[in-house]
Amino acid sequence: MPMQINRLEQLFDILKDREKQRLIVVWAVDGHTIEAVNEAVDLGLVNATLVGDRDTILARCDEMKIDPAKFEIDHVTTDSEAADRSVRLINEGNGSMIMKGNLGTDKYMKAILNKEQGLMEPNAILSHVAVAENPVYHKLLIISDAAIIPQPDLKQKVAITGYLISTARAMGIKTPKVAIIAATEQPSPNMPACTDAAIISKMADRGRFGNALVEGPLALDLAVDKFSADIKGVKSEVAGDADCLLFPNIESGNVFYKTNAKLAGGEQGAIVAGASVPVVLSSRGDTSKTKLYSIALAAITAGK
């Protein structure tokens, strides 16, 4: 079992000691994408295949003084062709994670979701899983869902809980502590977030998620602040020490994700879980550091 990771940069130390996974980068023809992948390769985190127009890739590498020989380059002429080719490389066993380059999310996800040739098992549920480093919290927080499922139902929340726990275990957390977030810790029948949380917590008590502590509903202050839990008289092994936060809807998850980065000065990385391999779905607003941490998170979870 690897050491528990409490800072995002520790992902790098873990990966340096592992056999390198291969990252397939879709339509890797822009400087921002190549720069992030180049840094990941230089740090010894991954091997990489850039799928895109060879001449454009070589020109970008020349502009940034990057040696293109450190990558494999798979030549295609359009972004749609790049998406299909990248998925084929994964299915042929030539890659263990996939990353979006300079193409639209719709084309990227269309190739991944293709029922015949994509990366999805029947009835699989995709979810955005992020790992956030916050300046005032004592360890990393693994959160979901901030970008994929607008209003997860109970079945989807059960799947998300599993993704949070598997990500935590890949990061060396032996007994993940999951807080199922709602507006209150009281199991109000008028609030679906509360009733869903109570059901999932009982499922955990009966062994649904293996060696993990799952508790809810919990308000956010209780999940991350032991003092608040003590003041409110809430006795819990999760309260104030959560590893994972399951948000009730995309608005709450997205606001937390962006607040952590833009107002709290936190760092984060994110993947999409639920496909046959980790999927890096970088936003145009993500920093190069966020992209690098996302690559590292994908590599940590690949094969897990």
C-alpha cells in the first residue's frame, strides 16, 4: 500500500517509483497542452503519445524548445480523426489514460461515449472526480461531482461514492472517510439530499463499499471542521476529518471547486471516472499546474 498523499506534489514522488503509464493526448497541437505533457514526461510521471498533425506538433515543439523525440507522435489530420484514433489506441492496449487537447469537448466525449468503439461499459456512469489542496485544510479533499452530472439520483450517487473511495485508495488512504454533503446534518424527509445520504450511509454500514467510513447527511462545516461538529454535538469519525466530499448537485460541487481555486488559492487536479481508463478533461481556464496535477491523478488511478 503506498503512503497516504497529503499534498498534490506528493503524487509526483509516488509516480516516479512506479512503472510509467502511457498517456494518449487527443489533438495535441497547441502549446498549452504540449507544455503540460512535456512537464509530466520530464518529471517522470508518464510516457506520452501525441495524436495530431505531425507538422503542427513539430512546429509547436520548435517554438517552445521542446525535444519532440521524447513523445510518440501519431499523425492524423483532423480533430475528429484524432479522437477516434486515440480511443482506438486505448482499446488496442497502447495507452492507459486519455487527455483532451485542443478540440471541443463534444467531439472528445463523443468518441469516448461511442457505444461500439468507445471506452464505456454498458450502463456505466461517468463522474467528475477532483482532488483539491486547500491552504486551511489538513489534507487533500477528493470531491465529486463538479462538472458532469447535474442532479445525480440515488443510483448515480452510489456510483460516485464508489469512485471517491477508489480514488482515495489509489492515493494510499486505507480507510477513506466520505462525507455526503447536504444543507443540514438532520435527515429531513423534505430534502432529497438528506434522504439519499441516509440511505447511502446505511448501505456503507452493511458493507456496500468495503473498508470505508461513509456518513451523511453532513453540512459542509461539519465535514471539514471538528470544532463545528463538537459545538453541534455531532459524534462522528468523519466529521472534521473527511477525505471525500460527495456533493448533492453540480451547482454545489462546481462552486466549491472554483472557490477553492479562485478565492482560497487552492490547487487541484481532476479526472472523469467511469470509463475503462481515466479521462483528463481539462478546461480552457485551467492553469498548466492544474493540467499537470490532473495528469498525475490519472496516472495514479490508472489500472486501479
